[in-house]
Amino acid sequence: MAEVATPGRAAGGVATPPTAAAGRRGPSGKLKARLIEIAFVVPAVVYLLLFFGYPVVKNVVMGFQEYTTRTFFTGEAPWIGLENYRNVFSSAIFDQALLNTLLFTAGSIVGQFVLGLLIALFFQRKFPLSGVLRSLILLPWLIPMIAGTAVWRWILDADNGALNRILSALPGVDVSPNWLTSTSLALVAVIGVNIWLGIPFNMTILYGGLQEIPDELYEAGALDGATGWRAFRHITWPMLRPVVTVVLVLGVVYTLKVLDVILGLTNGGPANSTQTIATFSYDMSFRQFDFGAGAALGNILIVISLIFAVVYLRANRRAVDE
């Protein structure tokens, strides 16, 4: 009697793959999974477009418009091309603000990163209450910025500040520096406060990166004589490089736009000695109500951030490839 073939089994008992059935079910299942993925991604994309994309595009457009308080009543913002940028670049404050921005950013990043890395390396050692101390170091990051700057404004006060009182109590010291009112010291004081605020972020991220380095690498390195500085140079630093990249790029982008620390301590003074592009943009927008010029200064900050990110990431990639 001839053997009858059944679905999934050919004549002679040889199994055949159910390609037809799988073909009918496969595409629909993949389509459903794809739709679920899109459903999760769409809200994030919409959020980014509304709260990040639109403000950036709007700011870029405002930089080419005569956007003042009159615009809020008339709805008219005439297109003036590069006039805002010409006014900004020709301003007597811009050169000083640009220099202060570079000094403030460089000083803050170097101080925050070096101290944050040293503290992270210190906490690599196991000792009692290390967890409690790490938590306490996070306090500057958790304190509201306005409250932190108010405390530091009192600490740095020339007459009744805690710092000058400590200095005057030291033997042989008879000076009371004007930390916030001296044109030569104000920027240094502001950088110091910003370093204090940024250390917790650097320490936390770098400490997390250090925890990901396997102990076996240090043990193997110790057998070859790589201990102390040599271990840091040949093991810790290469393994920590991706984390360092994230810390530095985010640190620079954040520091370039620091506003509240400077406004709370010196308000850009004295004599514009702590005026940065960020505070200059704030002054043009919300004190002189020239929103077009303020937007132009904001766009300059965006360009500076992009240039640094691109140059640093390319240099870092080249160093890794070599």
C-alpha cells in the first residue's frame, strides 16, 4: 500500500521542514515585535524633539533675528542676518568674556578631574567607613546650587568670611584678600568654588570605572614589576580611558554653560573680571532684553562645545588606535 504523505513528513517517513507554515507566521511575528520596539522608541524621540531639538533650532534662528521685548507683543522678529554676531564680536566685553570662559573651563576641568581621580584612587583601598565618606563627598553635588553659592559667598567675604578669619588666625599672616571683589582674585575664587562643586561627579564616575578593572590584571602586572605608578600608567589609565573620555566631554560641555555659580558669587564682576560668554548671554537676554544677541552668544557656546568634543574624540580615537 502506498504511504500517504502528511504535513511535515514526506513519503518514506523523511521529515520536511514546515516552511509554508513558518512563512505564514514568521513575518507577522517579526512585524509585531518591530511595532513594539517602535512604540517604546517613539515617546523618547518625541521628547527629545520637543525639549531639546526645538529649543536648539529656535535659538539658532533667533540669532539671526531682531528679537526683543517688542516681539512678544507684535509677534514680529525681523531677519537681520549676521548683525547680532557683528554686534557681539565688536563688543568691548566679548574678548574678556571669551578669555574668562577658556580660563574658567580649563581651570575647573583640570582641578575637578585631578582631584576626583585622586579621591577615586584613594577609595580603591578598603578601610572602615569608606562608604560613609564616599557618601559625604557627594554632598556638594546634592546641595542646591543657590544654597551652595550663598554659603561660599559668606566663606569668601573679605571682612567677616570664614576663610579670612582662619588666615588671620595663622601666625605671621596679616592679610585679608578680597576674594570676590578683586579683579585679580575673583576668577580664581569662582574657579575654586566650581571645582568644589564638580569633584563629586568626577569621583563617582571615575570610581565606577576603576571598579570595572579586573584585579587579575594588577596581579599579573605585579609579577612583571608593574606596581605603583607603573601599574597606573600601563594598566589603570588605558583601561580607564573610555570613562575619562565621558567625564571630560561632559565636564567641558557643562562647565562652558555654568551660570548660577558666577551670578551667585560675583554677578560677572568686578569690572567684568568673571564675565563669561554664558553670563554675557544672560546679561544681553534678561537685563538688556536683546534676545537675538543673547541667542547668538548661546550659539557660539554650542559651536565651542562641538569643536572641543570632535577634536578630543578624534585625538582619543587616534591614541587608542596607536
